[in-house]
Amino acid sequence: MELALKRKVIGSAAGGQANRCTALFDVPFEPGTLTATAVRNGVRAETFSLTTATGQSRLAVTVEDTAPQNLFARIAIADTAGTVFTGTDRDVEIEITGPAELAALGSGNPAPRQTYGTARHATFDGRALAIVRRNGSGTVVRVTAEGCEPAEVTLDGGA
């Protein structure tokens, strides 16, 4: 396994079954892109990268609309490129207008301060998820958080 920070190799370590599929590195925090590359028999194989979010944080809301009645609104505190600020958590509040209701709002935090039935919830690793139960077209989902401009999505269709 090879590890690179900002395209500069900072270390390599053996992985594979002999090492329980684990390669360990001590890496001090530095903003940028950290890339791990699997090397097999001297040939570079798979890579995986993590990039630090930078600049102004904003609310990003994307909707997964795969069910006839319920949909999932993914909420993130992100930079302008869409990279999530995983170290930034704040309370988000959701307001729904139109023929729909909030079924749940949560974050994946194993010990949340709020219940899933409220319209206000803290993000966890910069993310939250709202489940909206709709009953028609024209529903507007508005998300707000301190320090961010509000984000709004309009939903079409439904039951």
C-alpha cells in the first residue's frame, strides 16, 4: 500500500492477508487530498482518495426519489465543490410546505441529542437525512443551519 498527500508519496506499508489486510500509517493532519494506492507485484492497482473540504461552508440538499410516497433528502455541510466538512457539525432545521410531512430527521449519530421525530437535529460528520412523506406535487423542503444560507428543493409527483 502506498500513501500520498498532495500527490507526494509519504509512505508505503505491506498489507494483504499476511498483515490481516491492514496497512498502518502515522500521518499528521494537513489539508489536501490523501490518496491510498494498492500495489500488487509492483503494479499500481486500486486507489481511494479523501479530500479536505475548504472555504465557505454551505448546505447541500440532494433528494433520492425512488419510492412513490416517501423520499430521502440528504443534507450535508459542504464546500462549493460538494466536499463534506466531516469535522463540522451543527443543528439543521427542516421546514416543509405543501402536501407532505416530515416522517423523520436524523444523522446516524449513535447517541443523538434529539429524537428523530423533531424538525431540528444535529448533523453527524457533517451529514443528516430527512425522510419526507408526500401526498402530492409542489412540496417545498427548506433546510436552514447557523452560518449557512438556506437550501431549498421543490418536489414533484408523489402519491
